[in-house]
Amino acid sequence: MKFIGISTASSSLIGLLVVPISNINGFSLSMGTGNSFGRVFRISTWGESHGGGVGVVLDGCPPRLPITREEVQIDLDRRRPGQSKITTPRNEADAVEIMSGLSPDGLTLGTPIAMLVRNKDQRSQDYLENDMAVAYRPSHADATYDAKYGVRAVAGGGRSSARETIGRVAAGAIARKVLKQFNNIEILAYVSKVQNIEATDVDHDTFTMEDVDANIVRCPDQDVAEKMLERIDEIRKTGNSIGGVVTCVARNVPAGLGAPVFDKLEADLAKACMSIPAAKGFESGDGFQGTLLTGKDHNDEFYIDPKTGATRTKTNRSGGIQGGISNGENVIIHVAFKPTSTIGQAQQTVTRGGDQVELRGKGRHDPCVLPRAVPMVESMVALTLVDHLMMQQAQCELFPNEAPAEQKPNPMGVTARREGPFVVTTATADGPVSQRVDEE
């Protein structure tokens, strides 16, 4: 039984109710507030940067999916520190241990999958034996964590560290496998902009992960990548940091993922990507550039693919999402990342006790987060798409659509195909088809 006090506006207690605890269903918390993501395909990450380790619990994974530790390790190796001169030199192998959820022969059981990566090369004394133990780094989470919790993990930044993303990337590797198995969905991200240096000629239909990983900046345009590297190195040598943009492309996404109102696909992708450390902006399709166009210029006109009979779009300024729902074209997003907060130059700040001081960051940190953010963005996009795919299957495909072919909408998207023989026809009329609308 549980006693509940009821108060008036004057805060005086006026009564008590006695109800069984089992009847209280107002809300529930799993894994602590703010540490879980997803509805059906759901992850909960845990661990601090300088603790014993970090990891994730993935729930809702379909059973009988073959997965190996090596497949997960591939993505973790792309995320790990110490890869090059433009990433933090912290030397971590980030070797993943899969603790549960797999059968002896490597099939998912449909039960929670727990994965652990142990911390090996943390140097807590870099934080605890100097002013960083009491002084807040400007634009870092130090001050806001302290304001919220009244205590914080000083060493390594605790949960605000990019080390938290290990769990996301590990789970994202499994999500990537689900998507590949379902519809050959492929998710690839790359660094598209460093400060004002931008790669504008990347073919989103053909670039590969090998193209992206061919240089340490992770830009598939090799000429632009060299300019980006020069800029990052120039900034790094001054003890400063630099930001930019990661672009992500999801190919072969079927039409129909998402929802019309609060659960729009781009809204969930935005939440997913904006939860990555240092993310400060999100665009879907043409994003803010689309505001410079008229409706006529911005609209993606439809046509019938003569090879498949499917409904396609001539352009993709919508980024594969219209009305919050995928349309079967490439899903394209852009995520802006700020310059790393921790820098080696002197800055004005305050201490935990309220004294004004000067702080200069020392130790190991990224001068530019972008190269390591690439697998992070890919993972969050993969997790979001699997979650929406499973919700689509549960709501709209539980019962097959047995309506006659002529009553069904024409199949839509890159991977869609009209059944049976077809002839592409163009309606003949005197001028465009007229459509009367009455929208709010």
C-alpha cells in the first residue's frame, strides 16, 4: 500500500489516500532520466569517461540475427581515440565484450544485449591535480552539470565526454546489420565542411566507406580533404580547436517510415543527432538553404521510373522525407559540430566557489571532433531508422493490404517496384491538371 498526501494551494495537507502501489501507473523510469533512446529498438548507455568502463544495453533487437564481436568492433575502431594527429592521443583499444543476448553460435536471442568496453588509459590526475578540478571550462558541460546535480565527475567530464558514445556506436553496429538484412539499407557519413572549407561534389549515390576512410579527415573528396587537414593542423598547433559539418546519407530506405505529427522521421533524427556531444545544428535535405528558394524551385517533382514503375522524385531537396515520412529516396541530413570546448589557450572563467580565474586546458583532447563524429552520426541514424522500421511493421504491416492492385498507391522509392507488366503513360489534357485546395 502507498500513502499519498493531497495539498491545496495553501500547501496544507487535507487528506490521505491509501492505494496499492500496483495501481500507480503515472510514469516509469528506465536506466535513469536521459540515458535511454528509442521506443521499440531501445538503448541505454552507462559509464563515465574515467570510470571502470562504458557500455550499453540494447533491448528489442529481433531474434535470430547473426552478429559477431568483430562486426561491432569495426565501428568502434572508427570511433576510438588515438587514430591520428588530429584526434586526442588517448590510447584506448576500445575492445568490446558482448556480455549477453547472443547464443553460442552468434545469433541474437531477442533478449537484452549488454556490451562493455573497459577504460584502460585514463589519466585522472590531469584533472584532479590542477585548477581544472574547481574551474569550469568555458562552453563545456562542467558548469551546467554542477548546477543540475550539485556534484560532477571532474575527471574526463564524466557522462559529457565523447567516451559515452561508445555504447551508441556498439548498438549502432547491430542496427546497421538489421538494416542491411532487411532492405540492404546502407548508412554512410562524411565530413562535408571544416569551418568554411566545404566538399560540394560528393555523389551521394556512389561514395563508399572506403572513400571516406581514405584520409584521416574522413572526407571522400581527396582534394578538399587535404585543405581541411591543413586548416585543422594549423589551428591545432596554436592550441585552439575548430568545428564543421558531418553529412549523413541513408540509401535504400523504404517509403513509409515516420509519422505525420510529433514523431516525424526528421524530428527523431534531429533528436538523435543533437544528443551527440558538441552537436549544435541539424538540417534535413536542403535545410536552411531551402529558405532561399521559391516553392517552384524547392519542390521535388514526381515522375514514374521507366525501369521499375515506381514513383520517384526528380530532385531530392526534401532529403528523402516529406510530411515527416520517408519517400523512398536517399535520406540526407547534416549535423553541425562546434569547436571542441577544451583548448590550450588561456580563457577567463570562474571556479566552483565563485572566484574569477584564468584557465588554460592541458592534456589530451580533440582539436576537431569531426573525424570521430562520423561513426557517431551513422550510429544514431541507424538506431533511429531501425526503431521507425519496427514501429512501421507493428502498426501498418501487422495486417497485409489485400486491396486490389488498382486500389493501392503506386509503389514509391528507389527500391520499390510495380508488380506485373506496366506501361508509363502521360495523361493528356489541355494544360496542367487543376487541383482546388482549401488549407489552413
